[in-house]
Amino acid sequence: MIKVAIVGAAGRMGQALVRASRAAEGVALVSAVEIPANPWVGRDAGLAAGIGDIGVRIGADTRAALMAADVAIDFTFHTAAPGNAALCAELGKALVLGTTGLDAAESARVREVAAHVPVVWASNYSLGMNLLFSLVQQAAKALGPDYDIEIVEAHHHFKKDAPSGTALSLAKAAAAGRQQELDRVAVYGRHGITGERPRGEIGIHAIRGGDVVGDHTVLFAAAGERVELTHRASGREAFAPGAVLAARWVTGRAPGLYDMQDVLGLK
Ligand code: NAD
């Protein structure tokens, strides 16, 4: 039985992860942790997740929570994730990281951790989206630079980073398909007198509103036709079981940085 700690357990994803880890075989949820100010600290993680008492109290001591576990699942905030990851390295615990919006320095700290413990780090843990990453790369390669690529994503109004980590992964997949470096061709939103669209550009756009769980469309547009590849998540069940699967997969692996394509055997 693999012992799991959920970091950010009272958050939107944290609650879905509590439900998914209780439903999964071969996995035991042993600890749940939150920031001290969270009103759920001291209360049962199952109650926060809407499944009733499960006998796992949400604590505010990340070190103690990780010590009890084999693997941590972190869906928190970009400023918190590197410190949590460093604690995993110090304690020799595997990590499944779902948090997005990390800047270059924060990302480098996570990569450093992966030299010491196994880490799965994915911008999206859903099976459908991981299939879409492959399809987008394939489409970009097949259609070539005459097809303009635009990526549009929509999320709920609580989301704190933009564009979504998933939109960036889709953009990277599209750029890889055309053998481009994303940093050289990406344009984030447009405003004002932008001039004509240069060939080879990849446009990335974020919409925020209501309770949208996550919509992503990759548009390939050329003279006379367009192809649109769309994924819509209608619930956080799209992501949470994948993250729990990743926790089972990564425990006991060699140190290194893995992604969901590794977990699903899509590479
Ligand atoms: P949320 O704000 O609802 O939840 C985050 C929780 O983490 C909060 O309860 C917060 O108190 C807690 N937290 C923050 N810092 C912490 C720390 N140091 N220790 C313990 N707990 C801490 O946000 P959410 O919608 O659940 O999303 C969380 C993250 O997961 C975001 O970065 C989001 O983009 C990402 N996300 C990733 C995927 C994926 O498949 N990779 C899917 C959905 C969301």
C-alpha cells in the first residue's frame, strides 16, 4: 500500500485528490496539509472533500505530513511548490507536482529536487489532455507553417495564473511539431495596432470567467479551412485520478523528472 500525503488538501484540487485517493486501489491517504490560516486545519480532510469523516485530520505541518508518507501530491501555489519539493528531497519522498504558474527560478528549484528524488511534474493530469498533446504535435508537423496556430484557453475566475500551464504545454507541443522554439514564436494576447500576423507565430489567449473547469482549443487556420482540436474538462475528476495514478507509478522509481506521458506510457 503506497502512503500518500496531499499538500493543499482543502483547495479545489486538494478536495478532488482526497476523493480520488480514497477511491483508488493500492493507495492509502495518510496525511493532508494546508496553510495555517486555512479554516479546515484541524478538521477532517474527508469532510472538506464532501465524503464524510475519513480519519485524516488536515494539519499545518508539512514536514510531519511528508514524514508519514511515501509520496506527496502538491497542488498548491507557485511560490509554495519549490519549498515543498525541497522538503521531499530532504526527506527522500517521491513527489507528484500539479501546481502551475512557476517562474523560471521556481522551476529550476523543482528540477534540482528531481536530481535527488523521483518527481512527476505535469501541467495536466487528465488522460484526454495527454492524448491531445500528442495529437497537436502530430497536427502541427503534418500541416506545417502555412497553418496559423492559435491557442485559446478558458478557466474559472479564481484561477491565479495565465495562460494556463496546459495552454503552454499545448503551445510547446505545437512548436515541437514544427521544430520551432516556443520562446521565439509565442505571442500572449494582442492589443492595438499589431500589424499583420507573421507566418509561424503561435498565439496564446486566456479567458477567465465563472466556474469553467478548463477548456483548451488549438486552432490551425489556413486559406479556405481550419482545424480545431478541443478538450473540455467538466470536473476535477478529469485530473485527480491521474495524479493519484502518478503517485503510485512514481513511488520507488529512480530520481528524475517524469511527466504524465511517462506515467501513461505514451512516449
Ligand atoms: P486552490 O486555490 O483552490 O487550492 C490551493 C490550496 O493550496 C489552497 O487551499 C491553499 O491554501 C493551499 N496552499 C497554498 N500554499 C500552501 C502550502 N505552502 N502548504 C499547504 N497548502 C498550501 O487552487 P486549485 O484550483 O486547487 O489549483 C491548485 C494548483 O493546481 C494551481 O496551480 C492550478 O493551476 C493547478 N492545477 C493543475 C492541474 C493539473 O492537472 N496539473 C489541474 C488543475 C489545477
